[in-house]
Amino acid sequence: MKILLTTTSYQDTPGAHHQMLAKAGFEVVSVRGPLTEQQMLDLIAQNGGFDGFLNGDDHITAKVIDAALSAPVSLRVIAKYGIGLDSIDVKHATEKKIPVLFTPGVNHTTVAEHTFGLMIALAKHFWPHLRSTKAGQWTRMTGSELFGKTITIMGMGRIGREVAKRASAFGMQVRGYSRHWDEEFARTHGVERVSTMEQAAQETDILSLHMSLGDTNRYFVNKNLIATMKKGAWIINTARGGLVCEADIAEACRNGQLGGYAADVLETEPQTENHPFAAIDNIIITPHIGSRTFESVQRQAVRATLNIVNYLKGDKDYIQANKF
């Protein structure tokens, strides 16, 4: 059997997943993603198709799925390394009876830690301070404490709940918005529930995004929502770049309506040339490495490997996101 491996975290980080995949005896075509639709189509054509994709954030569109199904080696499974499925046309895969596998429950600790790293970096002006001291200067700006600040967590899934625990430990006032509300967790950890996304943005010092991306919330953080927020509030995004309108974020950070924006994700990755964020000091971007720790990569990669190997070999130990 032949699979296409595209996730760079998987390829770059040593660990047991490499031995597990080698032991399976598959033919592995390794390419460094994330790949565009056209790149995926080209690879399918060049290789005569694949039994499975072990993918990161590549664009697996309906066109890609159809091409993979009609290739000499017909697609049997899509195994996502990670939990976000917005780059995959899951609806079309489901219609074509292609299982989409994923790895829930493996990266909530490290992404929550990264969220706080970004938050502290904004609060203490890490970027301009680091840049100036590296240049031999001693330029100092006054920062802010997290203690006593109100944080509103958008999406109270595994990652959101881990952020809430850490926010409580920092002495912050914690609010949350989620379609699936865990009342027992909220009561235990002192999380106040807000009922709408619009309400969540109001009267908060920090808006932290931990939602999946879909048609109903794409660009929900835009100039209209930002205008309702406290002047000087911060936004943290370790979820998906498409949740925000990047041009509106840039303008709000320039004019002071937002105190800052810190994210591990962009709508288009890698960052495009002349991106509007590049020259703005109170915008901090890391290159989608929130879950890229030795510990988390091991968990994700082992689970993703088990998913694809077990599915293709007929073992029932795999985690499927879509239902037929």
C-alpha cells in the first residue's frame, strides 16, 4: 500500500512514530506541506494515486478527493495529523464514503501553554523589547499584569478548558462561550458563561480564540466586532487564521483600538510577502508551532500513525471524525 505523508512536524521530530510507520511496510511518499489543491493534484497524477493521506493542513478539496478516487491506486482513507479539519472537504469525503481520521485529545496541554506564552509576550511587549536589545539598545516600555484581567475564552473544548484552568491560576476573571457547555467544569473552575459571540467580545480585556473554523464563524472578528470591544483589548488566536479579518486586525492594532494581537495561525500559511502584520509591533505571530513540542508531536504522530496503519490493515483501533 502507498501513502502520502505531508506533515512537517511528523517528519522533523524524532520518535516512535517513524518506526511504527516503517514497520507497517507501506510505500511512503514524503512531501513537505502544507500543499495547495494543485500540488495535491499533481502528486496524485505523478504517483498514480495513494491508498491513504497522512496529512497536515493541505488543501484536500472535493476535486482532490475525486482525483484520488479515480487514480489507479484509489484513495481509501484520509488521516489528519491533528484535530482541525477545515482544510479537508469532510462533507464530500463522507458522501464518497472516505473515512476522515483525526487525533483528538493530544495537544490541549501544549496549545494552552502556547496561548499563555503569547499572552505574556503581548503584556510585556516582548517583541519590541527583544528586537531593541538585540540591536544594542535599551528601550523600555511599560507592560501590564495578567492578574485581575478578564479573559473570555471562545470555545470551551479541551484546549479552552486548559486555558481556563491556567487563567484561574493567574488570578484572572474567566468567562467562556461555547455551543457545548460543561456546567460542572464551569462551576468547579469559576467560569462565567456568556451566551453569544458578540457578548463575548464586549467588556473583556483578552479574547482568546479556541474554536473550529466553519462557514458560520469565518471572519467573525472583524472591524464591526472590534468596535464593540474595550479600547486596548488584546486578541489571542491559537485556533485558525480564518476566524479573523486580518486587514481589520492590522488597522485596529495600528490605531490603538486593539492593544495587540498574538497568533500562532494565519489565514494563508506560510506568511505571504508584504503581509499587513509584518511591520506592526503590537502584533506577534508564531509559525503554527503551538502544538509542536516533542511531547505533543509524539502523541499526535503515534495516534495518526495508528489511525492510518490500523485502518488500512483492518484493525478497529482508529478514531474517525465523519460518520457514514
